[in-house]
Amino acid sequence: MSVAVIQGASGSLGLALARHILQNTGLTVYALTHRPDSKVSDITDRILEGISDDAGKERLTVVDDVDIRNEKGLSKAAKLVEQREGADRIRLIACMAGVLHPEKSLSAIDLSKSIDQFQINTLGHLLTYKHFVPLIPNKRKFECLSTDWKDYQGEDPAQGLISSDSSLCWSMSARVGSISDNNRGGWYSYRASKAATNQIIRTLDHELINKNSSAVAVGYHPGTVITSFTKPVIGNDAVADPSKGKFEIDQAIEKMVGVMGQIKRDESKKWEGKCWDWKGERVEW
């Protein structure tokens, strides 16, 4: 089967994306979490909430102990996917994990927290791609995936989540990672980690082109999503306002998959190797 790998799947957005894929596509989902084996049942139940289809449930595997600060867990997870699904089956790698320690001034810099943000927001994405990108088919092998599509009347099991002629490397970025858009300052480490993530996406996309991969690499700014991640910054009483880019989780996922489905190489908009926001508009470097 065609496979989606969701890194950071126990976080609010990662969990919701995994559920959306199971509900709306035929992709097999590998949900990676840093949480231990004892939490797998709970995470599985949360992802499958509202899914009554047994086939949907059978397409989910939660992989525990994948701390993206430790390469061993990512290597083990990639080998599991390859052993169970075979090579050249990954259609989507979504790097969803993130951490935010907002500093308002230099005096607030804490080295350990700064390093933590780079390890999770930036290097965790890089290492995830290191181990899973080799399992994405090149353009020639991508054609072989069509043998999986017979169960969908010859249609792509991604069902529009991803362009039917490509795969996708998807990194959660942020508008505050834009250097040209930095008009307020603050958040040194978080801004820098997201700017570095954008550079990784840009560089990765060049490698994908050079290796004739079926994949396109992009970064994504989801707006402000009301989660436990953002509440320390926006407050516990924050209310969604989509017109201003502030969303509940389900609203954010709807916007996210809407952009995902538009990503395609060699189109006039030139999606690849760039960062995009929830409106499908370019976030400048």
C-alpha cells in the first residue's frame, strides 16, 4: 500500500492529520511518537476516535519511542516501514513535531531551551528525511504504485490529499521564520530554528530533483492554531477567528490539506522548495 509517515503524531496537529488521512484516504499511516510503548494504546484510540471502519483501523500503526533527538529511533522506524511495506511506498512524510520557548529579549535566552528548539524544530526534520526519503519512489518506480490503486477503481488512494503524480515532504514551519517579515523581534531561538527549517526544505528539494525523486518538499505556516502548544503565548481564553488566521484544530487541518493537495512540481505557481501559508500564499524568506 501507499504510505503516509506522520512524525510527531501524538501532538495535536499530528494526531488530527493522522485521523484525517485514515478517514479520507486509502493511505496506510505510520504515526511516530516519542512516547513509550505504554502510551501506544491511548494514542491509537485518540487517532481512531470517530473511525468505525475496520479497514481504516487496520491501516494505522503507532510507532513508539521515536524521539527525533535520537537518530536510533528514526532508523528503527524506517526499517519497520520498509520491512512491512517494502521499498518505494512512501507518498507523504509529514514532520509535525515542534516546541516553542518564546524569549522576549536576550536576557531570556536559555541555552538548553535554545538547543532543544533546534533539535526538535529543525534537526528532527532533517533526520526524519534522512531515514525516510530513501523509501520514497523515484519517478520511474512511482508508476509501479499504480498496482496499488486497483482497490480504488484505478484512482490514487491518496484521494486528492497529494497530487496523483507525486509524493510530498511536508515540514511545519512558521511565518516568524521569515527573515524579511521580522518586523517585531523577539523569539530568537524559535525564529532561527524555523528559518533553518526553511533552508533545509529548500536544500532537500534540490536533492529530490537531482535524484529524480517523485517527491516535492515544502514548508507550511498553519496560522495560529489553538492547542496546548500555543496557549502559553495566546492565552487559555483564545477564540478562533479564521479571518485573522486563528483556528481550532479541525479548521487548521482543513486548511492544511487544502494546500497539500495543490502542491505539484513544474506548475506555474512553482510550489516546490518554498514555504506556504494556510491561504496558499508564499511566506517570503
